[in-house]
Amino acid sequence: MLNKKNMLMTIVFALIALVLPLVINAPYQQHILILVLIWATIGTAWNLLSGYAGQVSFGHAAFFGVGAYSAGILTLHYSLSPWWGLILGPVMSMLIALPIGAIAFRLRGPYFALATLALGEIFRLVFLNMTEFTNGAKGILIMPSITSKIIYYYAGLGMLAVTLLVTYLIVHSKIGYYLVSIREDQDAATSLGIPTTLYKNLALLPSAFFTGLAGAFYMNYVAFIDPNIVFNLTNISIMVILVVMLGGVATTWGPTIGAALYIIMGELFRTTLGSANVLVFGVLVCLIIMFLPNGIAGELDIIKRIAQRKKAGLSGGV
Amino acid sequence: MKKYRKVLTVLLLVTFLALVTTGCGGDGSSDTTVKVGVILPLTGSEAMFGEMEKNSFEMAYEELKAAGKTTVGGKEIKLMYEDDQGKQDVARSATEKLVNQDKVAMLSGGYSSACTNVIAGSAQNANVPFLIVTGSSDDITKQGWNYVFRGTAAPASKYTGAFWDMMEKVVDPQSVAIIFENTDFGTSSSKGFRTECQKRGINIVFDQAYEHGAIDFKPMLANLRSTNPDMIFATSYVMDASMIVKQMKELDFNTKLFVGNGAGYTMPEFYQNAGAASDFVASTSLWVPNVTWPGAKDYFEKYKQKFGKEPDYHGAQAYATMYVIADALGRATDLTNAGIQKALKQADIQTIMGPIKFEDWDGFTNQNKPNTYVVQWSKGKLEVIWPEDVKSASYVYPVPKWSER
């Protein structure tokens, strides 16, 4: 639970995040920050299922895409503001998570990962081919009613804050301990009487919910989606894994740190290195993952422990 | 706990460092240049086209510079390239950077329809003129966006103007088959084709999308053959295009005419990959080197000599766009966004892609009426076969069977 000092730091952190767009009053930099917030949210959501519960998902694009399409289809077919998607999107993502869980949770480890990968691709193909309903490959283009970056920033910040808070509460409750036990040894957990499928679903549902929320927010912000973008295997499903690995798997702040690093570094390289940018970025990400296998947040914990020469606590440092 | 503080410090340091660095980069906005942002896919799967377009921009720029046309109102035109990696959120970032940080006078570029959509939306929001090079989804110029201009690119559903003329006068097919890659371009253009077929009462016997980048087309082609169409209309990029015609040859599948819808079917790589199977394949096209517009042939030869590769219509689009930009900036009474928007709207310029004017028609805004052609491969050469007044060779129809070649 939050102790006083912990709480204080969180408040300071929140305050800095609140004034950041006022200090950096330039739309381009604010745009980058908004992208960071979107990715931090997806990362945090993925982290709950795959980091804490150990069910590595390669199919989070399905939830992201369904969230985004919920917002887009509201505008396309029902002429409603895509902002309603922020309510509908996460709910729809949760609904599709139920059958996905029912199918994929029968499998473990790499088989689970492969199943989610396939499910993500299935969604892409379905949305690509249901042209009457989704506009197919032509995608959905909206003209956003709000153009001020500040509003998107604060909305995104709120989204991330809620995601972090809910994840934190889940992880530090009984459910959280059950999830970690499932990750560490599912058979042992079952033998102790933990209903593993139920608890895996309890990790999957909020994870899908917040990924869908980020998807709906993305539709509102970027204002154009097509199935190849929002259900993309490499640009969404794999990217979220990289973001979290970079920041630190199964840590509270890891996904946020990872998103900030990933987005800002990627953009820096893109604007400065010309055509070699993707290559250099890729090599750097490989190096970080090789030498800091627990991510920035994970390794900081170890560094701190070594510095204090104390007995190591539970690994994973939540 | 201390962990928090450390994490926090690192995060903030990185953020500020990054923002400060990127912030400094673009602040050298001097009064001696007019900046034009060009967003192209310079890396990723579309890099081949982005590269060709960038080269063509540069070539046109050098020519204009030699003619003294890159200095407008005492200021030098400066092209600022940004890589969109073929991803639309990167395209959005690039637009934000060019508009807000580099403070460009106008934008150009836009290769894939997805990226072009996003750039156009952001440009319209910021009231910065955006002149599209390639992105051809119909919707982009159907939004009523007055700051978005499309000159060298036709809306995807209008690639087929000259083609329909030829259909009426020569081919008159009773049944057609449509195959297309499942992308924005593929869907838009086959939709246009389908509507036109229905209007003309042509029977569509087969209509199927395939996954872009597929390898085995034989199951689809086998189904297609059983419907025995007079003509096949296909929209594909280059690798798929060559695979399809090669596999048709392997299956000994004959039709009276195979028509590609630009894109892959007109590229030099199509012939290189498909070899003899490319013979007699026809295609719609927006541009061919031996078209009669002044400068077209020169551009083709010069590009080939300079870069050792043959350009196709994508390069010509970029080359012509640079001329349109220089013309508009030269005529603009003031070099503000609104001033340039006005100058673009009044443009009436002859380019290697034909005359370019931005008009409002058929629900389109600021859309040039495209000139289209029908071309046909003949032993590795692309010949213009329609319209007849600009043709470089006569059409071959119906095409000989595979066994009789």
C-alpha cells in the first residue's frame, strides 16, 4: 500500500505531468507527449496481463483496434461524436476479450502467445473484409472537433492516471498475488486452490478495457484509422511488448518510462538520422534489451539494492 | 521510496533532454528562406517509391535553381524532407514538426493513402497548404478541405478515364473479372471500376480482394479461370503484379485482355520480375515517358542517366509537383499560408504530367482533372496505345494465347 513518502513522490510526479504542457508550449512537442501517454496506457494495460500474470500476449492490437473502431464506427454510421467511443470502445474490447480468453487461456506459454497472435490477425482480416460495416481498407477519416493539443494532453493524462491507479490497486490486492503466483508456477497455484482461469480473466479484462480506451482515444486524436494500422502486428502488438520490455516488465512505472523512451528516441532518430533512423533505433533497442534485460525500472531496482547492500526482496519490484 | 525518485529523475531528464534537443534543431527560422516540407516514405516497405520521388524533387529543384526560379521575393525556397516510414502516426508527427516547429510555408509529399489522409487532415486544421504528390484515395479531396490540393495524382476511381474510352471503341467486353489488393488504393479503384461496369451493364463474373504481399495466387486464378471472363482488371503493387501474370502463364490461363490499374503494372520492375509473361499486359497509367507533354522524355532520360534507374509515374508526379510549387510560390503576393493557398488555387501550369489546374468538380475540391492513358507491354517496352492521338504503338487485342506466342 502507499506509504507517505511514496504518496508524496506520486503527487510530485503528477504535478510535473500537469504543468509539463504549460512549460512546453509548442504543439509539436505536445504531440509527442500525447503519443507517449497513449503508449504508456497501452503498455500499462499489457503489463497487467503479460507482466504480472505472465500471460504474454502478442495480440493486444485486437483490443486496441476494436476500441479505435468503436469510436470510428459511431461517427461513420451513427453520426455521433467519436468521444462517445471512449465509453463504448473499452466495453467492446472487454466483450471481445471474453471469447479470446476462453480460447487462449486453455493454452500456456508460447502456445498462448501464438494463439493471441493469430487472434489479433483474425481481427485485422475481419475488419479489412467487412467493408460495409468498417469501410474496409479505406479506413475511417474524421474531422476532429477539438484541435487544441492541451485538451488531448490532459485527457490522455487522465486516461493514463486511471489506468495506473487501477493496475496498482489490482496488483496490490489479493488478485495481484494470485496473478504473480500463476506467473511463477501455474501448477503450484492450482494445487493451492487458486482458480487460475478465473484470475487470468481478471487480468485480461482490465487489460483489454484500458487498451480499448487507448484505441478510442487514438481514433479521436489521430482522426484516421484503417485495419492495417490499428490491428497491426508489428506496429501495435509487438511495439507494446518492446515498450514494456524497455521500461521494465511487471513494474508500476516501467511501461510509462518505456513509452517515453521509445517514442522520444524514435522521433529524435527519425528527425536527425535520415534514412538510417530505423536501423540505428533497432540496434539500440536490441542493446538495451540485451544489457538491461529487466528494463530501465527493473534494473534501477537492482542497482538500488546493490547500492544499499540490503537483502534482496521479492524480484520484480512492484 | 528512493526507487521512485530515481525513476522520476531519469524519466524527466530524458524527456527534457529530448524536447530541448528537438526544440533547438528547428529554431533557426531565418527570414531568408521559404520552407517547404516534403513528407515521403524514405524507409520501410514503400521506401523504393519515396526514394524515387525524393530524387525527382531534387532534380526539379536543381533545374529550377539553374533557371533562377527558386528565389521568390528575395527568399530562397528550401525543401525540408521528413520520413513517414509509411506509418500514419509517424506522418502525423512529421506534419506536426514541420508545421509547428519548422514553420513551413506549405507542405507536399504524401505517398500512401493512409499517410496522405492524416497529413491532409492536420494541414487543413493548421491552415497550411498541402499539395499531394501521390496519395490517391478519393476521400482525401472529397472533404471540402480548401487547403488540400491534388494536382499530379488522380483520385483512384478516375485512373480509368482513357481506359473506358478504349473499352467503348475497341474491347466492348461482355464479362469482366476484378481482382485487387486489399488496400485503400485497391478498394477505391476497384469500387470505381465496379460502379462503371454496372452503369454500362457489363457482367462482373468474379470480384475478389487478395491480401497485399501474397505469394500463391493459383487458387484464386483457378477459380477465376472457371468463370471465363473476357477481360481481367487487376489492381496490385509490383511484386504481386508480376506473380499474378507469371502464375497465369504457368496455368496457361488465357483471356482476351489483362488490364492492370497502374501502380505495379507500369513499373520497370514489373517487366524485370515477370519477364516474358509481361507481354501484352495492358494497364491504365497517369504518365509514360513517351507521352507528348513537353519535358517528359527529357525527365525520363535525365533521371535514368543520373540515378541509373528508370523512373515511373511516381517520379514524374514528384518532378511535376516541384514545378507547381515553384510556380505558386513565385506568383504568391505574400508568402503566408493564406497567400500561398490563393496562388495554388489560381495555378494553371503546363508540366510533364500535362496541364495542372485545381478545380472543384464531382464533389472534389482543389482536384486537377487527370490525364490518363492506356499502355501495353511489348517485349519489355511500355507503349501508349490509347488515346489514339498520343499513341506510340497500336494496341494488340485480343492478345495471343500463351501457347501461340
